[in-house]
Amino acid sequence: MKKWLPLFAACLGTLMLLIDVTIVNVALPDIATDLHAGLAGLQWVVDGYALALAALLLVLGSLADRIGAKHTYLAGLVLFALASLGCGIADTATNLIAARVLQGIGGAAMFATTLSLLHATYLGRDRGTAFGIWGAVAGAAAGIGVVLGGVLTEALSWRWIFFVNLPIAVLAIVLTAFVFPASARHANRSVDIAGMLSFATAATGLTYGVIRGGEHGWTDGRTVIALVVGALAVAVFVAVESRSAAPMFPLTLLRNRNFGATLLGASGQTFAAFACTPLVSLWLQQQLRMSPLHAGLALLPMAVTAFVVAGAFGRLAHNAAPKWTIGAGLVVVGVGSGLLTVVDAGSSWVALVPGLVVIGAGIGINAPALVSVGMAAVPPHQGGTAAGAVNTARQLGLALGVAVLGTVFRGVADASHPMTLPHFVAGLDAAFAVAAAVGIVFGAIAFGLFHRRPQAESAKEEQQVVAA
């Protein structure tokens, strides 16, 4: 039993950071009432966390190589705990968003180092078992988050969705300090500060611009400035990474068609599957008057289906071509999002079930293959960078998805003040339609990229086979 304590410590941290992606969704109506937050503020409660994860995963992975994965993981746990306390005691929406950003930074440090710690701790069959259990915990986090968020919000208050992290974090910190061996350090490895800053600026500027544009209009001065700064930061990031001797993200990886398709599949999945969840939660609680717990349970079919499908077809999917697992799986997610557009002014939560089940099936097909296909598409020494890039793409897809779909919703639903149920549902259906389009289009493109490989790449593989 003692040998599995490191796995338990790693799973505790992973469960916390991934639960906190979804746990806030069912608490958003209560947060809005208590802190007098509008839709834009609620979007940032979700996006502040997702953006910090997306912007810093690769950077903190590089930093972990310099100071050691164990120290980085411990620092992430401590910061996550302190930030969770800050979230729980926040008295304004601004303070809550700031604390969520800090949570995301701590979560990024944990997410970037967990697999490295497990890889260094376990060997052979034990390593496979550890990775399998860790993957199951990560997969179950979304479902646990919506239900736990509902229970805590209804029984106590929304603040307890953050306070609950404190005892878990303390246990994880103590275990990590004693059960993981010291990690190797590579003090000579540089950290790509310029790449980190330009990427974070690009992601934040574009997301802020989309959210503000939806609220204040696209000619608003701050909107224009944010979008221009975001676009310029993208150009700077490309220039920096193409010239850096030790880039945070080697742009040459994008020449690999399979890797590019994997990044497309990762970002498209979270956009199409999860970015509508905050809006759905608002509909269930504000319009249908459901309790937080019942709203969480109403969203559970997606997570349960994903878990069952991934478990049932995981071994078969391992041998399937990525065009079917990632490309076609994402199309299934898009179709499920399209089914959600059946919601109308007379619908109950039951109208969500068919769409959520289909989305869950697509996730169960798609998600298990993303990291493994991405890592297999690049040379072994870049496997860690590939895994970090795939997880970054997931979080970036969620952050931009929440911003875009919130803007679409507001543009359609804000036709009346106060907003009526028919207008709310019209905005919700418009957001579902955009999510469906992203899933289907991104999935079709990924399918095509996986289906047709460049002739040069095929010839290179043939040469390698002949040489072997």
C-alpha cells in the first residue's frame, strides 16, 4: 500500500485542479447574486482560471526542469490552497477573478509536473497502473465537479466550493513532501520569458476583447485596444519562438500534420463540449428555478457517458486511427451540441439529455487519444512539450469558447430588458449552434489532416522501415 501513496498525492492535486474547471458552473447564479456580477464578470470567473492554466502550463513545465518537479508541484499546491482561500473570502467579483487567476497559476504548476513525478516514481507495470488510475481520476473530475458544486452551494454556500480545497491541499502537501523522491534539476536550462509573456498577453488580450466587445460593442475603445494588443502579441510570440534557442513551444512542431490536427482536436473539443456549460447552468437555475444540486445532476449525463465510453472502448481506441478517435470523435461532439438546439421556451432540463449523451460519447472517443497521439507524433525528446501543448490547447479552447459563446448569447438574448425566457433560450440556442459548428468543422479538418499525410512524411517513414 505504501508504494501507492505518491500516486494518491498526485491524484489529489489533479482532482482538485480539474474539478475547479467545472465546479464553479453550478454556483454562478449564486455568485452573481452575492457579488452583483454581470455576465461578463461570470465569464471571467471561469476564464481567469482557464487562461492562467493555458498560458503557464508550458512555461512552468520548463521551470520544473530547472528547480525540480517535486518543488514545482509543492509550490503549486501551496499557491492553489492560498488562492482557494482568497476565492472563498472574496467580497467583490474583481477579487474573486484575481484569486481564480492565482488558482490557475498554482494549477498549472501542478498539472505540468504530475506525470513527470509519476514517471520518475514508478517503473514497468506499476507505471502503467499509475498512469491508468491517474487518467481515470482526471476523466471523472468533470462529473464530480458539477455534482460537488451543487451539493456545496445548496447545503452551505458557493464559498465552500473553494474552502473544500483547503484540507485536501494540506493532505496533498504533506504527502508530497514525504513520499516523492527528490527530483532531478537542470539548472542550465533556460526559461523562455519572452515567449511566456507574449503568449499570455495574446491569450488574455483576445479573450478580454471578445468578452468586452460582446458587452460594450466592437467599436468600444478598450475592445479595439485589447484585440489589437492580442493580435500584435501573437505576431511577437511567433517571432520570438522562431528565433529562440530554447523556445517554450518549438514552432517546427506545427509542420507535423498529425500534431497540428491533435492541437485542433484538443481546442475544438473543449470549445464545443464545455464552453456552453456556464450558460446552461444559468438557464437551469435562473430560468427554470432549479436548485444548484439539481442543476449539477442535470449536467451529469455528459460526464457519465464520457466515462463509460472511454472505459468500454479505450483499448479498441488505442489501436484505431486518430482520424476516427480525434477527428470523427470531435464531429460527434459537434453533433451533440447541435442536438441541444431543440431547447425552446417550453423545455425542461430533459431536453438536454440526448445532446449531452451524444457529446459525452464523443468525448469518450476523443479525449483518451489526444495526449498519446500528440506525443507519438513528435520525437521522444519532445514528448513532454507535446503533452503540455495539448493540455494548453484544451484550456485555451475553453477560455476562448466561453468568451465567444457568451458574446453570441448576449448578442441574441439582449433584445429585451429584463431578459425574458424566450430571448434567453434564443441566445442559448445560438450559442449551441456555434459550438456545434466548431465541433463539426474542426473535427472534419482534423479528420482530413490525419487522413492525408504529406508525401515527404510518408517517404521518410518508408526509408526508416527499409533502414530498420
